[in-house]
Amino acid sequence: MNVLRLLMVDDHTMLAEALGARLADVTDLWVVGHCATSDPRLSDVVRRSAPDVITLDVEPAGPSTGRLVSRVRSARPGAAIVVLTGAHAPEQAVAAARAGAAAWVPKERNLDELTEVLLGVCRGQSWYPPDLLGPVLRELREDAERAGQRSGPLAVLSDRERDVLTGMVNGKRGAQIAEDLMISAETVRTHTRSILAKLQVHSQLEAVSVAREAGMRADDQPDLAR
């Protein structure tokens, strides 16, 4: 394996430098620099350093974790991103995974474990701790199901028609769907006729069958903000 260029991004500069000094002894790694997560020049530093792998502390980003990971990925699309952080929030891990982070490593992990992950992600591997892996996989699976619905037979439906169909899949009658969506029963009937026509089926039962085959589940919820 060629020597891998490592950039460390962390607001805790002294800790990052101390860890970098220890990683410098790893034969296959070359620490090319450090940068603060909050540094406004972060994207420029990433581009200039041309790293193969980046450790990124997302704890300061909080709910903006996904945007931070995306920003770093945009600056160096070919680099693998390893979140190295003291944060343990599942929603941050999910956001990082959605944005393309290859791994999530708690800072309390030892040097050997971190090194194994850093080398592994450059071989196409991923790693998330067991307590976060479940939520991450569940959310990514649901993302894939929703994407399948958007690109499959349900793609012809409008957002509101999809909401009405969701009600059908959940076994609700027209009046209950109307109440849930805060629309009239006649509007539900209009949407239902449109759904049947667009899906080229002759009954609500057939429409529900198509929806389930496309990945719509009985516990999906309509978007009441529409």
C-alpha cells in the first residue's frame, strides 16, 4: 500500500497535534496537516493538502453535521472521511453517513483501532460503532426505500396523491384520510380516481398492492405540512 496522506480536522488543536504525533509513527500514514473545524479556510486547506483520508470532529457542528461533512467532501471528493469525535448522538451519525462519511470513531478508541479504521476506509471499508450502526442502517434503508418509490411506479403521483395512497396502505377509509390530511372527502375521491388512472389499476386494492410492491409500508406517515 502507498503511504496515505492524512489531514486532521479538529477544534481541539493540542489534542489533534498530540494524536497526529502518535499517528506519524504508523508506517502507512503521513500526517500532512491539521485544521480547526471552525476555520473559515477549511475547504481551502482540504484542497491544498490533497489528503487520502480525513479525520473530522463533528461535535462542534451539532445539527449541521451533514453540511460539514458535505463541505469537506466537496473540497476533496476522493478522500475518505472518518468522523473522529466525542459526540455520540445517533442523529449526527445518521447525518454524517448520509453525507458520505465512511466511518465514525469515538475519541476514546485506542490508537490501534483508529489506525485500522483509517487504513480500512482507504480500501473501501466502512465502520460505525455498534450502538450507532443500527440507527444509521435503519435510516439509510428508509432513504433507499423512499428513493425507490420516487423512481419506481409511484413516481407518477403528486405529493398529495402519495399522501392519500399512504392512507390507503394503512387501511384507512376516505373520510379518515380526509380528516388526517385536513382536506375534504370529495378531494380525497378526486385524488383516488387520479391515483387509479396513473397507476393503471381498477381498484384501491390493486393500488395498495402496487404501492406495497414499490416499498411503501403500512407505517409510513403522510406529510401534513403540504
